[in-house]
Amino acid sequence: MAAPGQAVGVQLSVNTDSPTLEQLHHDVPLPEASTSMTTAEPPVGLAQRTAAPAQAEADCAPRPPPTRLTGDDETWLAAARGKKLLDQSTIVMAVAARDDGGAPRVVQCYPLRLADHALRTGAAPGGGSRRKWARGTATPWPNLFWLVSPTDQIRVGRLEHQGYVKLFRSRLLASEALLHQFELEHEAYAHRRWESLSLDDRAFAEAGGFAPSLRDAGVGGVAYVPQVKCLHSHYAHYLATGNNVVGEWVAQALAAGEDEKSKNDRFKSED
């Protein structure tokens, strides 16, 4: 065990010196397989549920495990990071999916982030509350997988603009089998997110009262299974694991060019 202030994995609960993202990138061990970040026992509540999360993973198309973040990846992420809609305080652990050119498409994030943006920059991100971002302590980040491809973000945004969130939710509610599958996928996501935390950070989450948002909540932090959050979250999960029915529907809609129907100046990509 390292002394307070030293990073063990991404042990944010004991970091008093607010390590930089660059330090944390290289301190995070990668999983040996894509189904689990650690060899620890499953969190309480998940182990007793039937149809373990691993079953939902096994029923999907295989995906390669996350790959280590390279110097080129860091440069790519640092360039116009705001355009990729990734908060500056988010800790990137690995690249979960890449495009045909090898650039990050989906990144895997640590479930805690440092609320120190105001301490580092003198302002809150997006002009929000400076007090919230001046604590310098760890806060929950329930988005295990994050879509960083600007092209994907734009195209999925067009689908949302067309009302596909409501459409996909109606499709789920019409099928008990699909709802059950979606529940298993939420559980798999929660299991993997919780296991990616160090043991000390799990204890920190428990003591802080926000363990449910990381241990039990589903994709992107949803607490209600039939809820379809933003399509970007589901699509990122699908690209990373092949294991998200809504994300698969997004992929099918994009392959069919459905997003082109709502193309307008607001959603046009830059050259």
C-alpha cells in the first residue's frame, strides 16, 4: 500500500496532491480480459442475482480487450478535448475501441474524478459553480465508457434529434425478453465499473454514500432499467463490449443512414 498522496492504480481517495492526468494514465493497470478490471469478488448484491453479468457478456459478439493509452492517444485526446465532450477532470484508463485509422473511438474511464478544476484553472468547467469544483476531492463518474469520436458524437446526436431515444424505449417496453436482456447488460456494466475501482476507493465510495451510483446503477448511472439515457452512452458500451441492445440499434440505424434524415447546419461535421 502506498502512502497518502501516491497513486495506486487511481486511488483517488488517498491522493492529497491531485496527480495529473498524465501520471494517472500510466499508473492504471490494464485488465487481462475485457470482462473484468480486477480479480476481486463481485460487489454485494450482484453476486446473488441470477444470470450473472458474465452471461450477458458471453452472449454478445467478442470485442478485443482495452488497449493501453499511448502517447499519440494522449496527444489526440488533448487536442480540442472539449470538442470530444470529455471533462478535463475525467481520468482515462485505456482505449476501449478504435476507428479504422487507429484513433480512439471509445475510452474507458475511472469511476472517480477529482473535483479540482477550479483549483487548477480558477474557474468551473462550463461556467458552473466554482465551489463545487474547488474541493479537490474525488467525486463519482458513472460513465465507464465514453464516446470520443467527434464523427460518432455528431451522428448519434442526429438520431437523438429525431426522437430515437423515445423510439428505442418504446421498443424495449414492448418486449419482456428485451427488457430482461437490457437488465443483464446494465448489471454487467455496473459490475465492471465497480471492479475497476481500487479496494480503498470502493471503501471511500461506501463511506461517502455514493456507492449505489457506481456499484448498482446501470449504463451511464441510470437507476431505472427501462430508462434509455443518452444514446451516446449506450453506443459507447456497445462499441466497447458488443453488449448493449440499444447501442446495437444505434449501430444499425447509423449503418442504414438514418441519421442523414435530420442533417442540418446544427449537426454538420467540420471539414
